[in-house]
Amino acid sequence: MPQRCLLLIMTLVLAACAPTPEAKPEPERSALYRVSFVATWSAATHPGSYPAGAHFSPLIGASHEASDETRLFRVGTPASPGIKNMAELGNNTALRTEINALRGQQKAFRLLDGRVATASPGTLTDTLRVSLAHPLVSVVTMIAPSPDWFVGITGESLLNADQTWAATRTIPAASYDAGTDSGPDYASADQPTTPAEPIRAVPHPAGPLGYFLLERLK
């Protein structure tokens, strides 16, 4: 047999015996998370700035796509009516409507709509499903009593760089001023800010009032 034919046969045999590369697994299209806000705010952790009746309003939030206009709030921009009512009154009705409008536009996926408040220290917990098209999470709760202050996370992605879902995330609860009430203290009487100012971060000198824990359930 000519040497060229022999080499061709050996090449074909070796190619047939070579292991087939494993197919890369398809990313899971959605994941379910437990979303908890653990309030640690107390007279011990924040002496001198812990008001009587300290509590947090029910959680509300959404899973949404990765674009600025789908976040529930952004520092440097005015608060929506929904964020204003949540931050001033702990009332989530308008914010719920805003989130459902985003869902109708396919910009948000699921609504997180907690119905229970908690004293602080305490914990608020609910579940939220994310998807490949809507991997970001935004969640808020009012600091109460307060003029218009709240804690939240805005646009936290639960999708890893390799397109797998994060097992868990722990995020310090950043504090914000909604820019709609100028009261200087927790128990200040209503002092509407006219015109309203942009939302701004207001780090507490004694540290965060708690943290958010996002844990994958399935």
C-alpha cells in the first residue's frame, strides 16, 4: 500500500477515535431567590440615632432587565411618585403600579410584594424569580419613622460572568434620601421639599442599618 494512502487511513482512524468535545451546558433560563432584609438597627448599634418605634415598611421590588430606566430608583434623579410614597408613608400602592407597568412592557419580570412590616431589629423575607432577560434585582423599604428616608438595593445582578446564577449575595443596606421632604430628623413634621431634589445616598455615620441577603432556592 502506498505510504500516502497509509497515512490517510491512520489519520481517519485517529480522528474517529478522538473524544467528542463536551457540549457546553445551556444556561438555566430562570432562578428563584429568597430575598431577606435583615434590620440590625438598634440603640446598641446606633446610639443616639435610634428613634422610638423604629421599624421598616413592607418590602417591594422587582426583577428587571439591565437598563437604567427599569431600576426603581437612581441616585441623582428625582424620585418617582411610587418611591416618594414608599419613602414618606411606607405606602407601596403607586410603586406597585409602576412595577406592573414595567412588567407590561416586558422590562420587568416579577414583582416582589411583601405585606408585612417589621420592628428593628427584625427581618423581612419574600421570594423573587429572575430570568436571563431580567437578571437584576431592585428592592426598597422605608426607614420609619423618617421624613423620606429608605434603604434599598438597585440593579443588583444575580447572573455570574459565566451565565450561571449566584448561589448567594450579601449586600449592605445603603440608606437614601428621596429628596421630597426636608425634615432634618426622624420625628420631624412634614416639610415638603419644593421643588423636589434628586435622590441622594446618606451613609449613616454608625454604619448600615442592616443588610440584604439573596439566596438561591432553585
